[in-house]
Amino acid sequence: MTASATSTDGQETASASGFWGLTLGSIGVVFGDIGTSPLYAFREAATGAAQGQPVSRIIVLGVLSLILWSLFIVVTAKYVLLLLRADNNGEGGTLSLMALGQRALGRRSLFLLTLGVIGASMFIGDSMITPAISVLSAVEGLKLAAPALEHYVVPLTVFILVVLFAVQSKGTARVASAFGPVMVAWFTSLAVMGIVHISDDPSVLAAFNPYYAVQFLLSHGTIGLVTLGAVFLAVTGGEALYADLGHFGRKPIQSAWLFFVLPSLLINYFGQGALVLSDPGAIENSFYRMVPELLLLPLVVLATAATVIASQAVITGAYSLVSQAVQLGLLPRFEVRYTSESHAGQIYLPRVNRLLLIGVMLLVLLFRTSSNLASAYGIAVSTTMVADGIMGFVVIWKLWNLRAAVAAAIIVPFVVVDMTFFTANLLKLLEGAWVPLLFGAAMAVTIWTWRRGSAILTLKTRKIEVPLDDLVVSLEKRPPHIVKGTAVFLTSDPTSVPTALLHNLKHNKVLHEHNVILTIETAQTPRVDVSERVRMEKVSEKFSKVRLRFGFMESPNVPRALAVARKLGWQFDIMSTSFFVSRRSLKPSSQSGMPNWQDHLFIGLSRSANDATDYFQIPTGRVVEVGTQVTI
């Protein structure tokens, strides 16, 4: 009896320890973006509402009330309490929600695919803006500590960001271990700073009444809507709660937000508001004005560390999202490097890293201050949030088996709020909001071109393909010269003869004693159980079909997956097996079905794609590539 109790106590202790470890980890990774918003959100919203005039009490209370209720409605209610429950086998994020919605419908939906592509494209745009505005806003504190350093703000920001992107190839495991404690120190500092200054004017707490938010919007007309776009800066990063669901789980994220992060943010915002009510001139930089000059430099250092962490989380998220898009066939194969032997999710994509760095540098050098860049921020995130809300309706309706009217009653209010924020951010289109829209549009066009070109290429290829069963019957009647060993032919269509096999028969006039038609599929789930990984089908004495299934968040490792086939009876030996892969050389055609510019874009994307052998982690010494020329 005693032993049983002790065992149970040990399990509960281990479970509690794991929960608090995940909670601490989520504070370090999930909340970096939204946690650094106090650096600029209240300042930008209040100065935008003032329109060059002194900041009044009505503006302070109105802006604070809008920030408070935006955090309650958009982040807490929509993401923390609702969408975190819409998990795709434990995973979250825009593409996971898209796949979950398609699974709920039981078919591929062009509408959901479009929403997923829009959301993913805008996330990439956000991944460029977050590092730029976050690090800039932190380093700008130097201007208060030492005004003579003002000219060094941009160069120092560039230096920090270049170093940040340069170390990505080394992996983030060691750095990530320090994320949690640093962000705990950051949020604790936010709360302490807020508590100290709320006493400057305790009447600021009246902003908890939503009346001030509604009155502000109704009485300020267009200015109120413009201010709402700046208020949205306080909730950017809210979508990261959902995107990181698979890394930490629902309960740790919910607990961290409700009991630590949200209170710290609100206390700091109200502290800034009270400070400005007592000293309207403090709005120039209401965040850094909250500490005495002696503590200014340490706060700049802590803020810079927090913004680097926020940037790291977004960069890592961009890697994961692009990797998922490749698996789902939305983008060509990019080189993926694994930076950890124990954590498959820690990846580095060199090409994506370079593109993000170029984009971030352009933003810093083009806008030069966080205030200028604030106009560009928000549109990308609000677009993603609208897409998440609409896809969430499909999941609530079809997967949770609620009536359409009930599902609409739950999700439509959130979509209306998101659309309001989207409209408010559109008003800043000419002031800089065009930047993330341009990035997102470029990404969407790339995805659309790749999908369309791949479909045309598949259609053209299938017109000249030979049914596999017909070839097997023909070879049994008139067999060519048989050589020892196993040949594995990669193909996307197991019913047709792979191009590499046809060319091997045509030019080499030989056939291996064992031939495997290998198809690699991507499931609509993040991961596939090992028991579902391999399916084998014997076609004849010399031919077999093997299908490998991977989740869209898994690394497709062919040799490791084929090792599973040994348990199913296939005596697979990697050293006596040759992998035959078709390499297509694409040429533009006047009758391709796409405009000429799109033909060239698709061909360029195809040429830039990583080799199938590298992507599927096949030993290069065992690969035979067969070239073919195709017009598209």
C-alpha cells in the first residue's frame, strides 16, 4: 500500500514538474512578440490619437480601454480559450488549422487552401517586421540614456540583427534554454514598473470600463479608427499562442497567459497611462520614462534581450511554417538542416534565413525608427487572424458537430473584431502598411505559381506514362537481362511506370531482380504513427509497391522509414540498393496554360529546389539520376 502511494506521488511530482517546465518554456518562446509590445504600442496609439496636440485624459483612458479589451477579446477569448482547443493531433498554427478544416470537410477545399495560403504568406511578412520593430524600439532607449548615441541606433540595430541571423545555423537549443528565465525577468520588470507608476494617478483604473473604449471610437470618427490600428500593436503576437501549441500544449500556454503574462502586460500599460496623466510630456517615450536614469541602461539591455528572443521565436516559426508548406506541396523543396540530434523540430533553412535577413535589413534602413515602422506593423497579423477565424468556423461547425448557427454565433463576433482591426490597419496603407502586403502578395504568388505549375506538369507527365500493370505483364513475357540487387524508383503515381524505370529499360536494357515502386505521401495530420508509416503490396515476383507516409511536420527520412519495412518481410539492405530518381529539365512553352512570366517563375523555382535525395535523406552514393526534358 505504501509503495503504491509513493509511486503515485512520484508520478504526480514528475507530471507537475513537466507542466511547470513547459509553462516556463512557453513564457520564453510563445509570448516574446506580444510581450515586447509595451515598448511602443501605448505610445503609438496615444500620439496617433492626439494628432500633434497634448495627450488628454480622454485619449489615455480610451486607448487603455481599447488595449485592455483587445487583449481580452482577441487574445484571451479567441485564441487562449477557443482556438487552442482546435488542435490537429496536438499541433496548431494556420496551416495546421487549414489541414484540420479540410479533414473535417472530408475533402480538399480550394477556399480553405486559399485562406491557409493567405495566412501563411502574411505570417512570413510578419516574420520580417517583428525583428525590425522590436530591436529598433529596444535600442532607441539609448537616446534617453545618452542623447549623443542617437546616430548609433540604426547601426547598432543592424549589427544585432545580423548577428542574430548569423547564429541561426548553429541551432538555438542552448540559447533557448535561457529564454524562459530572461522573459520571466522581463515580464516581472513590466509588472513592477507598472505598479510603481499606477499610484501617479490611480484614476487610470477607470479604463477597465469598456464605456471609455466605445466612447472614444464613437467620438473620434476616422481618428478613432486610425488609433484602433495602432492599438492592434498590443495584440500582435497573439497568433503565436496557437502556432506554438504543439511545442508546449494547451494547459501550460493558458496558465502562463492568464496568471502571469496578461496581468504583467495590463499592469505595465496602466502604469504608462498613469505616468502620462501625471506628466503628458512623458508620452515621447512612455515606456523608458517609467524608470529612473540610473536604471535606464540596464532596462535597455533587458529590453534588447527580450526583443532578440521575440525575433528568434518568429524566425523559428517561419522555418517551421515553410517546412510545413513544402511538405504540403505549397512550395518547392528547400534545404533543411537539423541543428539538434534530439529535437527534430529544431531546423534551419539557409535560403529562408537569407531572405528574412534581406527583408529585415531593408525595413530597418527604409523606416529607421520604430514609430515609422509601426505603420507597417499590424496588417499582416490582422489578415492572419481573419483567416484563422474563418477556418475556425469550419472546424467548430464540422469537427465539433455544432449547428452552423451555433458555430457562427461563437466565431462571427471574433471575425467582426478582426475585420475591424484589418480595416483600421488598411488606413495606414500609404504610410507603410503596403510593405507586409507586398511581402505577403509575393509569397502568395510564389505558392500559387508552384501549385499551378506542378499540376500542369503532373498532367503533362501522365499523358505519356504507361500503366505499371501493363509493363509488368510485358516484361514477364519478354524479360530483359536481369541483374542482381534491388532498384527503388521514386514516383508520385504508383499506378504508372516511373520515368527513371522506362529510361533504364530503354537505354541500359536491364532489369534488377527486385524492383520497388516507392511513393512518398504527406498526410493531413502533423505526424503519422510508425505503424502507419509503411504499406507494401507485391505486384509480381520482381515488382513491389511501397508507400511511405509522413505527417506535414515530420522530416521525410526514407532509409529510416524503409527500415520499418523489414518487420513487414522486406529484406532491405541500403548498401545493395540503388535509388533511381528522375531529374526533369523544364523548358517554357507557349501553350503551357500559364502566362510567360509565370512559366519562368515556376522553372526558376524548380531549379532552385533542393535535390530529392537530400530532402528525403537518401545516401548520395546509392542514387542514380535519370534526366528528362519537359516543356511546360
